[in-house]
Amino acid sequence: MKTVLKAAPRTSTQRGAEPSVRATVEQIIEDVGRRGDEAVREYSERFDHWSPEAFRLDPARIEEIVDGLPAQVLDDIRFVQRQVRSFARVQRDSMHDVEVETLPGVFLGHRHVPVSAAGAYIPGGRYPLTASAHMTIITAKVAGVPRVVACTPPIHGEIPAATVAAAHLAGADEIYLLGGVQAVAALALGTETMRPVDLIAGPGNAYVAEAKRQLFGTVGIDLFAGPTEILIIADAHADPFVVAVDLLSQAEHGPDSPAVLITTSREVGEEVIRHIDALLPGMPTKDFAEPAWRNHGEIHVVDTLDEAFTLADAFASEHVEVLTEDPRKALDLMHDFGALFLGEGTCVSYGDKVIGTNHVLPTKGAARYTGGLWVGKYLKTVTYQEVRDPESSALLGEVCGRAARVELFEGHARAGDVRAAKIRGTTVPWAPTASS
């Protein structure tokens, strides 16, 4: 039996962008494709009030920006990047090239080949999101991508120094102070001063997300993204104050960010509501957190943890915190989530900022069919085949001829026929005669 202590008056299930957003994005992409740098500059001036002589930062300017930051900021960036790089390397090392002999002299294999160029979109807006630089650039570099291009917008007309430093220390080969749809379009299509990339990764607002959606196919993307989500599973052992703090930690991402609690304890649920009501008025980011909680916050009370895990899978949330007596049960009992955060000792904010797993994760139910960004997103798993044994080639040719003719593909059949005949020393009935 389920009880709803707090329902969400508004849902966040819309998968596409608003029509006005789609139309605006389509126009900008078309214009950048047609006019290149001229269009990029005009949109940057219009939306970000930013029109420098060059959007790309040269090495001397980057060094100056990095040197101007406090030592503690740089130390913390390096600490976090070590965590991200370390885990990404473990992921890369888990991916092996393979080759197997399936018949005598028949070798099949695959190799993991990095894309040639990747774009890292690092959001700006109200806050400098340095962590997105770690997640997109380091992961690409560990995958072996030779050229990584970072784009990040100015913030209120100022250079986001910490973000630039993070991109540089992560290993970006090119850094552009450029944001919005115009940045995504330039990365995908190329301009006179920016060569296009093969894949674009990184979060962004509704316009950036829509630009990636529209350009998918012209360029690869990491995943389709929406507002940040948090779902917490809690039993009677959970601390309601910690639960409330963690729900609000993600609600501050934006006014449409869902924050959901599923608990086996009505008392915990009621206490969480009281704590949130007390915390919100003094929260510096309440202009986002308050409407997010009001319009997209939910609390469900269920009878058992099995029910809690089943309901959580139905949400397929981006972030799932498990604050229960035995949190590791979720590893076996849950299936649909972007990332799990097990026990009170961890939290979604660790994943967002410092722990080392990637924070670019599926939203809006996409966790049903994909995971988040990782080194594998930057790799193409390509196959190869080689037949060294003539008898095996003849066998495959004979079977290929028969199988292809079942499907009425005569050309395919003949490619098999000619190999089998050449090896067997026979002729093919469909070959032209010398007189014909």
C-alpha cells in the first residue's frame, strides 16, 4: 500500500523542448551553418554581451588566468581531477580488444577506437560549473581522444577563471569563451576559426539540450539531458534532517528539478517536510530550490523496501540515494537509475563535485535504456574480419551464396560464389563466356 504525503502539482515528463525553444534553436543552427563566425559573434553579443577579438583563449592568456587563482582553488581542482582521472582509467582498462578464431583460419575481432575530436560544453549561467570540465574533458582524454575542444560562456561579462583553469588542467586542447546554442552549433558544424568535432558532451540549459538534440546525427552526443533529478530511498533508520538537506541540494539546480523521497516510515516523511519548510526560507538558492520543491517535490510512503525499490525503478531517476540500514541491497534489487549513492556517508553532491564518478547522467526516464557519460562514450567499438584458410573461405562462400539467394540478393550470392569457385577450381554458371 502506498501513501502520498506530498504530491507534485506539476510533472517533469515532457521529453521535448517547448515549441518556442525548438524554433529559436533551429534558427540559430541554420544561421551558424550559413554564416559561420559572423553569426556566432552576433548571437554571443546578443545573449551573453560578449564579443571579444577572438573567442579562443591563447596559451599565454590561459596561463595568466590560472596563475591568478588562489592556490587552494587550484589544489582542490587538482584533487578532484585526480579522482575523476583515476576512476576513468579503471573504466578504460576494463575495456579489452578481442580476437577469436571461430573456424580454422577465420579471425574475428573488435577494437575500441577513440573519436578524433570531442567537444566539451561547460555550462555557465549563474554559476561556474568547474566540475563539468572535469567530467567531460578528463574522460575524453583518458579514452584517448587526441583533440578536445572546451566551450564555456562568460558569466555576466566576466571570464569564469576557475572553469578555464579546470578545463586547462583537465587537458583541453582548445578553450573558447563561448556559450549557448551558438557554441554547440559551432562545435558540430565548424566555422572559419573552429574545426568541427565528432561528439559533443556536457550538460546545459533547455536551449543547449535542444541544440544537441537537433544536431544529433550530424555529430554524436553523450545523451539527451533534462533538469537534474534526485530520488532518495529511506527507511526508519534514516536521519530526516540529512534527507531534507540532500533533497534541497539538488532542487537548487533549477525550478523544474524533481526531488522525490520514497520511505517506509511515515514519521521520517513527515519530519522531512518539517525540516524542508524550516530550511528553505534561509537558503541562498531558494529562488530555484523553493519552486522546485513546491512544484516537483514528492514524498511517498510504502510498506516495504521491496516496494520502495520497485517504485524507485519506475521513476528511473538520475540520482538515487539509498539511506537505509543495508544500502547495498539496492545494487541487487534496483535496475533503472543513473547513479546510486549508497549510505549516509555519501551523497549526490559528492558525485556532482568531488568523488570521481561522472556526473553527466540520464534524466527524464532515460535511465531505462542508458547509463551516463564514461570513457566508453568516446570510443567506437569497431569490428574486423580476416579469413586466412582457403577451405574456410570456400565453405563460407558456398553458405553465403545459398543464404543470400533466399533473400533474393544475387550480387551478395555471387561474391560468395566466386571465392568458393576460385578455391575449388570450378566455374560459376553465371559468369559470361568468352564469346558473350
